[in-house]
Amino acid sequence: MTINCHGKLIDLTIPKVMGILNVTPNSFYDGGNYFDEKGILKQVEKMLSEGATFIDIGAYSSKPNAAFVSEEEELQRLIPVITLVLKQFPETLLSVDTFRSNVAKIAVENGACIINDISAGNMDGKMMETVANLHVPYIMMHMKGTSQTMQSLAQYENITKEMLFYFSEKVALARSFGISDLIIDPGFGFAKTMKQNYEVLDNLELFKMLELPLLAGFSRKSMIYKTLETSAELALNGTTVLNTIALQKGAKILRVHDVKEAMECVKLVSQL
């Protein structure tokens, strides 16, 4: 199981870690932490040295009820960071967290090599065609509505069955456009109640039937810290527990704030 990033085949037989770099002022955990060049480069260097295969840059917070950001502002936040990171660490495999096709296009033209779309094309009808033309891997996440509306749309008769149908349709559509490398993300915390998040995790191995790499993103989310009655800042141990479970159920990429601890999960689980 491989994906092609800038002509480099990344083997996902042994799971990989994707480090999160939010360049937004309002992300739920690290918003506002990485705005100056020194801080950005220090964090990227830390994640790469700890074993991250990918760095995922987000310039538009997707937390519930996040404020709208214009395309112009998203690009103003994003492109200088891509340029900065690749100048200092030219071999870095950069993923860009965006649902806008034009942002995806400009990001890849500036050196990004993966598009991570929380809406799987639902929020921009040109996204899949654009990704196909860019010849980059495409991460498709499950959600309903938008960041502003998703929490009111968490109604399902059978969430796992409905998600599998959703991804089957999305995969077929992506293939029709000619996208070769697809990764699926169940979207923990997106249009899902606490109970539904854990139901999806419990059934995660069923997503293997899609025969595509599975990305798991729990890092410091409310499904952890609310269950533990703590905070995002104190949710690292809980994140490690869920990352371990996800790996045992077939996850191939862990998207995290804390790379070192996620790499330890991968190394230990790989011994089983």
C-alpha cells in the first residue's frame, strides 16, 4: 500500500505519522502558536526530527462554529509558510488542509504534495477535478454540512453503514476524475456525537473493505478530553490510547500534534 508524493513512493505498510501545523489564530488546541517564522521552523524541525513523514498545514480552522475565512486570507496565511518550510527543509512532504480547489492548486504549485479535504469535495465542486489534474494524493474526510452547521447534523440510523456508503460513493467519483491515490478519514468529531465517535472507532476495522489507506485524527479532541473530564492541554495520554486502538484496527496514518508519542505507538504496535 503506497502513495506517490512528488514521485516518491511512500510505503504505508508500516503506518506513518502526520504532524499538524496550524497557522490559524483560532484552532482548538494550538491556535496562534505558530505565526512567526522562528516558531514555525522550530515546530516543523521538531516534528520531522521526531519521525513525522508528513506535515499537514492548515490555514482555516475547522473546529465547530469556526469563523469564516476568505480565500484570500487563507492563501495569505498558507503560501508564505509553505515557501518558508520548503526553503529550510526542502525534502518535507507537505499536506495542505483545505476544502477550496483554488487554494489546493496554488498550494501544490508552491510545493505541497497532498490535499487534505475535510469535505471530500462537498464544499467545492471543482475540488476533485483539480486534484486529479494536480496528480497528488487526496485525503477525503467524512462530515456533514460545514464547520458552522455540522454539530446539528449528527443524525444517523446506522452511522458506520452510512459512512461506508458515503466513502464508496466518494471513491467512485474520485476514480471517475482519475485520482489515483486516495486516503480516507472518518472525521472524528465532525458531525458526530461523543457516542457516535466511539461507535465508529469500535467499528474502524470495517473500513478496510474500502481497500484504501485509513487516516485517524483524534489528537487532543473533545471526544477525549470531555470523556476524561480534562482539557485539550491534558489530553495527550488519551490521544495515545486512541491512536493505539486505531493502529490495531488498521489505521495507516496518524494525524497528530505530538509526533514523538505517536511514533512510539507505531513502533510498539508494529511489534505485535
